[in-house]
Amino acid sequence: MSNGLDKRRETRAATGLPRLADATLAALPAQVQRPAYDRAATTIGIVHFGPGAFHRAHQAAYLDDLLADEPGWAICAVSLHSAGVRDALQPQDGLYTLALLDGPPRLRVVGAIRELRYAPQQRDAVMARLADPAVRLVTLTITEKGYCLSPDGVDAAHPDIAHDLATPDAPTSAIGWLVAGLRQRRAAGVAPYTMLSCDNLADNGLRLRRAVLDFARRLDPALADWIGAGASFPRSMVDSITPASDDALRARVADALGVDDAWPVQREPYAQWVVEDDFRAGRPAFERAGVVMSDDIAGFDRAKLRLLNAPHSALAYLGSLMGLGTVAEAMGDASLAGFVERLMREDIAPTLALPEGFEPDAYITAILERFRNPAIAHRLSQIAWDGSQKLPVRLLGTIADALAADRSIERLSLAVAGWLRFVVRQTRAGEAIVDPMADALTSTGRDATGDAQRDITAFLALDAVFAPLSSDPRFVAAMERAYAALGEGDRAAVASALTAASGAQS
């Protein structure tokens, strides 16, 4: 990280541009959106662990829209493992640029982060914020790995957790910090804060609650009881594609703003944030910024998995077979785009028990628009990774539900068969398969003969993926038809199969 910062410092010295900061906001071009509030009048109400690109492009931008009317919800951003964000943004007064990628990027400067801390070097400052009665919400984007989870709570054998249990006043893990702050608040007679996970982690609120209570109980059962009685852990779901920042983005931002931004971020225009309304210490008026407040987070997660992620996988495998490179390129093929839209509207949506207020047609239309966005170079090869883990939750569950309702599974089966043909092609080409089951898949793909019945029998024997569907003769027959329709997996055969499937009855 220091090498990257040094490089950016050299670039700034070469350009001679002033630095983005409160003092340079007024001089920005009129078309650049900037904070619509007096930043000096805002106060810290949120501590956020893990202020990477996604947080700054997503949650911080939502909160930036609220601070004009609710100035008490500014953010103290805390990094646990790198000083990079602090060192880049502290000289900028916490300001940074968000580029929305859709044709010419739309630029806005986000001001919601008022304070930046690197926990290993600023322990007292971080602890003071966690103990501050004005802080009523702690949010996290630390990836699943950062929670140090076990099936029943926290992984006590994890080196960071073991360290924090032995020295609870000098935490290193996010869970250790959360509990250390709660210990301080309890000792001072201050109510606990709400803890909101914003990571793509199934049932994230419940799993965070189990981890925090398990950790606290190992230290002090009375502390765990106090947390359990007074704290809340809302579940959430987030969605927005956020490509990594690069030098090209920095150059575009500098050219457009006339100032240097050490660490701008970028994302697609679409963003979704769904939050369970369980905040015992108060909360921002999230809904005014477009956040959906719902008690059915699982329903939104399921809709995302099946209506967004499943078509992504279908595009990845079928598009790759057709020699296409990105999602946008795949959507430029009329046969593939038409197939995917019918898959979503006619095969997937009818199987879903949708949350209250969820509008499937509008959601599908928005997804198709996202897929077509040429400014997002989402590689099909990357989406194709880990099919054995993705397809059971993205496609096979929908197939099971469709069979239970006596609905057609022809198009759904073609998407799954696309994965199998992709595995065979990769194996024949000597290309590595990126998947936890790579060895079994490679072996099966290597033995494939092209005979649909034989090959499907071999693939469906992978019980970790296909059981119990593999025992349903309707699924087996549909997979044999789909696999045969794809022929050798060349572009002409795939296009012909897609056209035929798009005209099939649901």
C-alpha cells in the first residue's frame, strides 16, 4: 500500500494540482455534485469498520444524502489492517470522488466520512468513539473472512480471536473491537449501539449476533446478557458492482475536477440496500435516501440470487461458449439476451415467494439494463468460477421449485447444461477450472464423449452438486435434451439452442 501511495504522491507533484479538500470544494466545476450541507455542522454518529471501496461507493453515499437534514450521522471510518485509506483521505478532510459509470461518468464528491482511523496505531481514539454516547450505530464491511465465524458463533481458535480473548483491551479483530466498545459502554452506563453488517453474507445480522455474544460470553457471561438484552443486529442485503479504483480513474477525476483525489471510487449507477428495521438506539431516516426497510431480508436475498446471480451464471457459461468476453458483450447477442430475459420473467420469477412491495418486473428490467451497461467490464470468465458452489443456490433450487409446481424446466436446464459444456471445453483445452471441485470436474470433463446420456449420467453422479435432483427422471431427461442441444458447444450450436429455447413454452 505504501508503494501505491508513494506513486500517487509523485503523480501529484508532477501535475501540480491542488488536493481535494474542504478548502477546494467551492472551486469544483458546477456539474460535479458536492455535499449539500455544512460539513462542519455534522457530528459523528456512526463508526464503520472496513472503509474499502464498496463502503465508500455504497453506504457512505446513502448517508451523504441524509446529512443535510440529519447532521448527527456522520461517519468515523476505521481500518483494521491497513493505513492506506486513512493516509489517502485524511489530507482530503475525508472527502473523495464517486464516479457513477454509465457512458460519461457522473461525478460526485462524498463528505459523509468526517474522521479516519487506523486501529493498530490509534487504539485510544477508536475506543473513545465506540464508547461515545453519540455513536449509536456501528456498521461493517469486512468480508466474510473478517468475522472469524464458526457454525455456532466465533472461531475461538482463530489467531485474532484467541489474541483478543487473552487481551480484550487490545483487540485486533472486528468482533474483539465491537465487544471492547460494548464493555466500555456498560461500565460507563451507556446503552449499547446497534451493529449492522453490510457484507454479502447470508443471514448476516444473526451470524454477527451469535459471534458477538459468543465472544462476550467467553469473557463475561453478564456482559453477554447485557448485550443480548439491549443491542440489536439488523440483517441487510447490499448490491452494486464496484470495480477497483485504478490510475485511469484517478486521471479522469483529476481532469474533470481540476484537483487531485488520492483515492476516488467507482460503481455502476444502480445500488440497492435493504435493511431490517431493528434499531434500538435510533437510526437515520434511511428510507429517505432510497434504502428499503423490510422484515424479509431473506426474501430479497433469494430474489437477488435467483433473478440476478442465476442469469449472470447463464450468461457466463453460454456466453463463454459463444466466444464472448463480458456481460455487456453477451447482452449484445440477440439470441442470448432474449433467452436470459425469458428465463428471468417466465421461469424464475414465477417460482419466487416475493417480499412485500417487491416489484419483479421493474427489478428484472433494472437488471437487464445493468447487464447492458458497457461501462462495466464484468468478465464472464470470472463469473464462471466456482460453479459447483454457485449453481445449487442460483439455479438448482429454482429447478426444484419449478418441478414441484409442474412447470417447464427446459430453459433452466439449458443454463445448467451450459456449465457442463463449459467444463468439457475447458478440460479439452487444458485450461484450469477454478472451482473447489476442480479435480472431480476435470476428471468428468476429460472422460466426456459427447453422448448426452452418458455424459449427463457422469456429471449428475456429482452428488455434492446435483443430489437430490439427480434422482428425478424429469430433471435427468431435461438435462440430456439441453446438453444434446448445445452440440459441441460451438457458437452456432449454442445460438441455435438459445433460439429454440427462447421460443419454448413455459
